[in-house]
Amino acid sequence: MKTSFYSQSELKSLGLKTYGKNVLISKKASFYNQSQISLGHHVRIDDFCLLSGNITIGSYVHISAYCALYGGGSIVLKDFSGLSARVTIYSLSDDFNGRYLIGPLVLQKYTLVTKAEVILNQYCQVGTGSVILPGVILETGAVVGAMSLVKQNLKAWTINVGIPAKFLKKRKKNLIKLSQQLLEANV
């Protein structure tokens, strides 16, 4: 049967740090520094995604098409989190104030790069076209609406939207019980 996802033997040859069971990665996804990338169980990464650097992905995580994760400062996506299409996460960023040069080909002494870990805790979702900047932590259950810019931490069990992302309303927690049922059913 022909599939657009890597087979088990092809997954092994990718050189990922670790990966779990039922991992589906599109053959059209790109990986850089894949020896720093760890994937849990039941992970799906769709077409045209780019993952680079120190990235840890938990279980039951879906990364939709055209997402980019720049893990130079490390990125963590915990269990039951996910990214809609065209989400970009930066864990490092150049300083654009004009006092420094910008770009990966410039000697480091002429640049100022901010590196800071980005964490999406359990049950976090990020809407299509959103951007997350270095150092941001989405607390458990935080959600980001489509086309939002996240430049500060978001509180647990909230829905946040806009540029910059701001609190819209509280989020229900029913999915905790559903995820527990799912895990019990898979045992």
C-alpha cells in the first residue's frame, strides 16, 4: 500500500533522537538537526512542515501542514497539544533595532540573538496562521485563535486572540476526562 507517510524503516533512517509508536510523518516534511528532535506516541506531522533544532513533542500531537518550528532555543509541545496549518514558533529571534546585523551567515559577534524556550503545555492548541515568539509559555489548556501573535505567556484554560493575543474567555476542561478515557482504551 502506497502512503505519503514514512514507513517504520524510513522513520528509523531519519535519525530522530527518539520516536514512539504510531508516528506519522509526511515524506514532504523537512527536518534539520533531527538528532535533537524527540517525538512521543501518536504524533502526526503533515506536508510541508519544517522542524529544526531542539524540539520535544509529546503524545497525541498533530502538527498541520505548513507549520515551522525553529527550535534553536528549544520548543516543547506536551501531550494533546496541536498546531493548525501555517503556525510558526520561534524560540530564537534576531534583534531588529539596527544596532546589529541580522542573519545566520553573519558572524555571531555582529548579531544579537534572543534564545528562549517555548512551551505548549498539555491540551494547548494554536489556530491557523498564528506566530509564537521566544520565551512564551502556554499554560495547560490555553488556546490561541487564528492569525494571532503570541508574545507573552498565556494563562491556563483560556482562549486568546489578536495581535498581540489577549484573553477572550475561559475554556472548558471536558477534554481532560475524554483524554483519560482514550488512554484507558489504548492500554
